[in-house]
Amino acid sequence: MPHNAHSPTLPLADLRVLEFTQNVMGPSGGLVLADLGADVVKIEPAPQGDVTRRLGGFGAGFFNYLNRNKRSLAIDLKTAAGKKAFTDALLSTIRRLGDPIEQEHYLKQIAKLTDTSLDAVKAKFSNASTPQVILKKPKTITQLDKDQIEYQRLQDHLLAMMLMQPKLRPLINDCKAEFFTDGPPRRVFKFLKDNPDFKGDPKIAEQLQPEAEYVKILMLQFEEIYQDLPLEDLREQADHLRHRLIDRYVKIQKRQLVIAMQEAKDDNELNSLMQKADKLNTLIR
């Protein structure tokens, strides 16, 4: 069983995926698999990693968003150690393939990428004693708070349902913009609030152009998870997601308030923070 933070009851909990992608579309596919429970191991080029780690401006949050729930292995194929780690990681997976033609294909790819002879790769492949690579997260990778990861997942799934099924949109009438992370999630929420009857009109859809990549992710999630569900089942799940989202928002805000209370300089500041906590409680009553 892979080391996965997801519940073992998720549909892909017994699956390990090696992700050799960068930028947006490839990691988006890996993100869906990870949300469904797969143990997704992202292989990144060392020493700088995925190019989205270095994006600024609008793209500054792409890496953390698209690669949550994944593990990572940084490999430099220009070094002997990197070539060995890369080869060992793949050979352990290729051995589990049942089709010799598939195995041959991937062995050739390894030889090409590592600038090694095919015979040498085949010899190593045939050696069953080749040690398995233990995949660990590099210390340099940011460990997102589990609550924050779950909070983002709830936003994505709720927005995916609202975007793709207009009949569900009344469920977000009592939601507030601050329930959603500043950036694409909040802007998509505001779009849906401003355009409750949106059904794909190209002119109206132009407003979503700045969030095109995030919208693609939402559409993919809906197609993979919710598309075949009856409307009533969708409505029930959406309502459940909405309640969980608000509950998670309140917990995160309260945690921040507790920290602020500990650092309060006087009673007035403390009382103000307590009043904010009381207002949060009204959201979950």
C-alpha cells in the first residue's frame, strides 16, 4: 500500500503514479488522481524543480495548488547518482507491467534519457536484486497544512459542481467571497454569483479567461467525479461540501484568532478578537 494521506476507501488508494510532467496540464491530471486517492510521485528535474516553482505574479501559487497531495523526487540526469536513482525508480515499476512490449518500450526510453546502452539497462532490469528506491519528500518542498489542503480541495469540488451545473447555484447564495482562497477560486466564485444563469455563453465566458487554467481543472474534476451523478445526488453532495467548506473556514480563522489573542497587547484588542470569534460561530449554527 502506498504512503498516502488519503483515506484507503478512496477509489485509487491502491495505485501509485509516477508523474513526469511540468507546468499546468500534466500536473492537473496528476492532481485529479491524487484527489481520488492515488499515491502520486512527482519526478522533478534537479536542482531547480518544476518550472512553476519560480513563477511570479498570477502564477505564483500554481505549484502548490497543482501539486498538493503529491510526493516529490528531484533527479539530476546529468549525474551518475541521478541516473541511478531515475533508473531504479522506474525499473521497479516496469517489472510490474505484464506486457513485454510495454516493458521494452520503457526500457528504451530509460536508455535514451540516461544516455546508457539498452543492453546495460536490460541487464539491470533482469537483475531482480536491484534495490527499490525509497521515495521521500525532499526537505525543500513546502509542507502545506493538512487543513489548508482539505480546505482547498473542498473549494475546488464545490466550485466545479457550481460551474458545470447551473441548477445547483442557489446553494452558494449564502456563501461569502472570503470563504474562498484569494485568487482564482475567489474570482470564479464571484463570477458565479454575478452570473447565476451562466450556461456557457462565449461572451460571458470571456470574464473567466484570466482563470482559464483553473477553470480547466474544475471542468476536469467534474467530468471525472460528478458528471454521471443524478441531479439530486449532486445537490446532496454539493450541500454537504458547502457545509464542510464553511466549517473548515471557521476552524482556520479561529486558529489564526487564537494566535492573535496570545499576542494581544491589551484588553481592547483581546475583546475585539473575541467578538470576531463570536461572529464566526454564527456561521456554523
